[in-house]
Amino acid sequence: MKTEIVTSLKRRATKILAELNKTREPILITQHGRPSAYLVDADDYESMRERMRILEGIARGETAILEKRVYSHDEARRIMRKWLD
């Protein structure tokens, strides 16, 4: 992964963005020698957000199972029928 200091980003933003679009490799931005942010391609960022939403849903489901907050198929049908009638 490439690393850039924040002052380089300020001075060479157009070039850095062009390289990012070409390689699609995230760039670590540092400030005062410490990691500050990651610069990622917009499409890759949206894809990561979608994957995170899916993983969060799976985690909520797993938590519900562990906490026994689940319904059998028949129970779920009975509950849904009340909502839909």
C-alpha cells in the first residue's frame, strides 16, 4: 500500500487521484508521521460499505440466535399473519 503525507496530498492531489483511479490501491495518508486517513476509490468504498451492511446483518442474526431471540417457521408465519390480516 502506498503512503503519502498530507502535505503531498495538498500539493499533488490531481496526480495522486489519477494514480488511485488507475491502480485502485488505497493510499494511507499520514499527518505528523501518524496514520490519519485512507484514500480509496469511490466505487471500492461503496462496495466496502455494502459488504459491511451485509456483515452487520449477519452479526445481528448470530447474536439473536445466541440470545434465543428466534422463532420457528410456524411461529414466524403466525406472527406475520397477524400483521398482514
